[in-house]
Amino acid sequence: MRTLVPRLRLRPWAGAALAAFSAVGLLLYAVVSAPPSRAADAACRVDYTVNQWSGGYTAALKLTNLGPAVSGWRLTWTYGGDQKVTSAWSATATQSGSAVTVTNAAWNGALATGGSADFGVQGTFQSANPTPTDFALNGVACGGTTTPSPTDPGTPTTPPPTTPPTTPPPSGDCGSAVVCSGFEDQSGSTPSGAWQFVAPDCQGAGTVTVDTAVAHTGGKSMRVDGKAGYCNHAFVATTASLASVGPMYVRMWVRHTTALPAAHVSFVSLPDSSQAGKALRVGGQNGALQWNREIDDATLPAQSPTGVALSRPLPTGSWQCLRFMINTSNGNLDTWLGDQQVPGLHQDGVPTADIDQQWLSRTTPPRPTSLRLGWESYGVGDDTLWFDDVAVGSSPIGC
């Protein structure tokens, strides 16, 4: 058993912090496993990653089955503080007193020996949020103990490791991602092979080329010379089918020259079968990042002063790591710029006035089938962008 407290940083699935996003978060990584010699106790290993703020927290869990294969799982633990679970993702959670029971979703119940499932819970607390220590899988204890989190989330008790164990694979290692591309296989200036030029609605002066002068890693990137005006759509699209990837995690490095305008623009477009092929889009408006849904033009966050204030600009003149998660089961979304969650681009299914009520007017979960990188504006807004080290998979992918 080991307890590591890595660098303070907001991690995926931070929730319910929209009104208090400036509070300091704690990232606590706890591994609970039984000693190898005690086979009866070696039911599972649990990686428990906490992000907390004043009065609230999320805990992202990775359950690894160390025993015989199971067709359905039930993970239990007991909270030592006054935590109350309010919701869960990729699982179902119930609580009785301090005892928590989490059961699998319909699609992640089968765990072979060594297999794992990623899920999480969100909750509240009044005075303390210690890490649980008594995890059990289907009634069999995982074994081990953990060190409670410090009272002050800004004062870690253990020096952070050089590479936090909760960090997903780095840029050069996409793990089992369906798409993992630095565009080094491109042989000419025109996108080819696994990446093709597309103009989804109409084509104008916008262009996409393979650039050998600017790259995040290696010697190549995709350059988009984006032009203003609705009929200047210019994208490069992966030929890989993403229809079966869910939940969907996307990581890309992007660099651009011109600040996001006040008018609406998009630079990521995902054809969505739940919208009859219309796009789920990532772009900007009022100078800040936003999600947009083509079928009803809903935005996340809402373009209110409150909503825009909870988003972030996309810095110019430098490479930026942009990541997002699309939960294809319940429609939840999350977005990170570098290692910082963008609070206004977090959607957990709980309506928040002036932020996500418009987005939640549609309840059908998205089901993206492809990924397109490029530029489209709806009036004004030229920009030159570069994309590199792009990855898409069903588990988190680090910067």
C-alpha cells in the first residue's frame, strides 16, 4: 500500500465547483491493494483520486479486479468523515449512513482478471473529507489502508512525486487510443491517408496543409489557414471510425495566432449520430472557449456574463494542450486547458442558472462518429492554427 500526494492540480471530472471554482483543490491519489501473499484478500485494487473545494469534492476511481473474472461488480467503502455522495458517473452509487455502495453501469460490468473500470462520484462534506480505506469488491476486502487527506487542502503532507501516478500517458504514448497521430506519416503538403481534407457545408478560401516548419513534437503538424465567413469551412478529418468509442476522451495540442473573437467560431467539429450527423463543436465566442451543438445552437457555457466568466481564452502564440471528455451514456462533458479544468465547460447533468440550463434542454447523449480539426466562422474571424499530437480513446490521455 502506498499513498502519494502529487502536485496540486485540478483533474478530470471536477464537479459542482462552478460557483467556487477559485477554491484550492486537492488531488489525492490512494492505491489500496492486498499483499500478493494473501490471495483471499486480493480481490481488487482501487485508485482513488480526489479533487475537492470548499464543501464539495469529486472522487475518480479506477477499480482493478485482482481475483477471478466477474460479470458484474459492486464496490463498497465506508467514509470516515461527513461526506455525502450526490451523484456518480459511469456507475450507480447509493449511500446509507457512512456506507457507500457503487455498482457497475450496463456497459462496464464484465471484468476479467486484471481488468479495470473507471468511474467516479461527486459529493459534499461539512467538516472533513478523509480518503476511505476499506474498499471491498463483491464483498471481498481489497485490503490495505490509506492516509487521510490533510485538513488544509493547500498543505500536502507528502512531497509530490516527479511524475504523479494519476497522470494519464504522456504525449508520445497514447496507450490503446483509437487515434494517436503526430502527422509524421504525412508524405506531402496535402493531408492524405488517415487524415483527409473536408469542408462539411461549403468550401471557400480556407486551407489545410501539412506544415514542416512548425510542430509541437517531431517535424510535422497540420496547419489551418482559417478564413472568415460561413462558406470558408476547412477541416482535416480522421478516417478512423469513432462510433464505438465511449466514453470519449480527446487530447490535442493546438497553436493559433489570433485571439478568439466575440463572434462564434469553431475549430473542432465532431459529427454526431445523435444529431442526425450534425456536429458537436468546440470553439469560441465572446473571446472564450465554448461548446456548441449544431442541431439547436445551444452553447456551453451560456453566453451570459456569468457563463463567459467561467470559461477561458485560448492563448495565442504558443502550443496549448486541450483535452475534453464526452460521456456517451449520460451526456456529461468536461474540458481541460492544460491540466486545469475549464469550469464553464463542465456539464454534470445538474442545471446551473446562466451556465448550462440551455445545454440541458436536450437530453439525448452525444454519439460522435469522427473528429475534424480546422476552422469555421459564422461572420467575422480569420485565424491560423496548427494541430499536433492528437489522440482519441476511451480512457483519459495526458498532455
